[in-house]
Amino acid sequence: QYIIRRLGPTPTLIVGTYRPNEIDAGHPLTRTLEGFEGDRRFTQITLGPLAPEEHREFLKTLTGGTEIADELAKRLLETTDGNPFFTKEMVRSLLDAGSIAQDKTGAWSLSGGLDISSEALPATIQQAVKKRIAGLPDDLRKVLATASVMGRTFDFEDLEALVGDDLDVDEAVDRFIQDGLLEEDRQSRGDRLTFASAVVREVLYGELPRRKRRTTHRKYAAQLEKRHTGRLDRIYPQLVHHYFEGDVPAKTVEFGLLHAKKSLEAFGHEEAIRSARTALEFLDEDWEGDPALEGEARMLLAQGLQMSGQVSEGLSEAATAIKIFEREDKADHLVTILLSAARTAWHARQTEEARRWAEM
């Protein structure tokens, strides 16, 4: 501050940067900034996250000016929240791992499934986030870690119930909002909160021991199911996810099949495929429930694949479902899948397959 004052009469431009969340009201820099308020030679600029188009241009510079595929640009924007530092580190890490590559058109695109998880985040990003939350007391970190299991967006009421009476959740949330870790979701009805950064949420989630994660997912799923009794169809995706992560086979299969059926009725083939495959994760040789449920899951998966245009894959799943229903003597299910498979084969001009299934 002394040097800047002394250089005031000279034509000298001084630029400084800092991260607002790393200083508090008592920090010397805060007093320095307050001391320059009102000075016509002083201005303060708050840099927000990059807008989608700016972010895309930034990605081009990181990949040598080459075009970026829409899906890759979208996924990276969602993952990094438009933070340039996170974006740079993420792209560097993905390039090193071969997770992104140039397609036939020369544009950079996903070279495989890009499921951004805490394990996939570069160490540099994880260290930056850990440094940011390191100053929080243990009880507050416990509340924030619990929230990370619930998802990017969640209800305050659910968080309060999950944490219990040991901690003042209301006071903790006020602190998180003040520190810019959480935001109030003003577009939703009710008291909903959202993590300001998807990366912060991922790092917090990744720090939790696996056993603690499973237990919290299980508790949250049971809590959601109880609170939404009579209108569970609204939260099928959450129930499938949390029961799956909580390692509860029966509930995962039950809600996975229900959600797949509902999605197919609404022509949501992607959701149907995802839910059916999630259910099938538990419908293996260790499954102790009704064996015919595997056939039902494969039938729903077949219908979803066919709806999405993946005819060959859909017919393959249908053939497996047919074998299961034959083995379990489920005539009603068998007729349903045979008719569906025959119709699909006929439209795909696979006449011999269509004839065989129609005759069956």
C-alpha cells in the first residue's frame, strides 16, 4: 500500500490478483482495498466463470486451436463450472490419459466414457479445492461431506434430517453460503441448496471412506422413500442412484425397473437404458430374488435400445430375455417380448428372425 501511494504521481500501472474466498475481513489485503475505495485511479474487477462461448474458445487455445466437439465442450463446462484453472488442468490430464482424441473430422472429442468423478480429477485441482476447505472446522466439514453424498442439489430439510441433532445445520449452511461453497436455488420451490462448484462436491465426496459413502447413500435413499410416500414416481432416478451406491440390491432392482418402464412410456430411452443396466448390475449369479426379473430388465433394456436406434443390440438383449422367460416358464412375459422382437426384426428387414419369433 505504501509503494502504490508513493508511485501515485507516476504513469505506472499496477495490477494485482487474489481469490476472495481466501481472505477474510481481518486480512491485510481487505484493509488495503478499503483504503483505495473512492480513488478515481483505482478500480476493482470481479472475474466470474467463463461463459459457454468463452469457455469453448479457451478450450481451443488449450488444444492448439482445433475444433471441439459439442459433447466434450458441454461436459467440460459442466465439470469445471467455467473455471479457467480447473479447465486447463482437466484438459491436460485428459490428454495425458488419452481420454480425449481427435475424431475423423479433426475435432477433439471423447474417446471413451468420460464419467468425471473424484478419482478422475487431476491432483492439482484436488489440492486447490482441499486448500479452500481446509480452514473449516471438523463439524462443518462433516456437514458439507454429508451434503456431497446427496448430490449437486438437495433439500435443506433432507440434509438436516441426515446430519441429525448433533450439529446446528442451519448455522453451518449460512457459513457455507457466505463462503461461496453453497448457493440457494432460487428457481425451485422450497428450501433447496446447490453446490456452487461441481468440483468442490466431487473432491468432498472422494475424501469420504467407501463404507461411510455406502451408509450415507443408504440412509438418504430410505429417507427419500419415506418422505415421498405416495408419489415415489417423481424421485425414481434418485432412489435408483442412492440405493445402488448404498449397495441395496432389492431396492435398486425394484426402482430400476419401475423407472425404466416409466421412461419408456415417456419415450425417454436414455433413462430407460441407464436404469435397466443399473438393475442388471445386481441381477447376476449372486441374486437371491426372483430370477425372472433379469428377463424383465433385459426386456426393458431391449426396448430402450430399439427405441434409440440400436436395433442389433436391442435384438441381442431380447434374445437373452426370451431364453430367461422360457426357462422360468413366464408365458405372459414371453409373448410380450416375442412380439416386440418379431416386430423390430421385421422393420429391420431381418425376415428369418421375425418369422422364427412370430412362430414361437
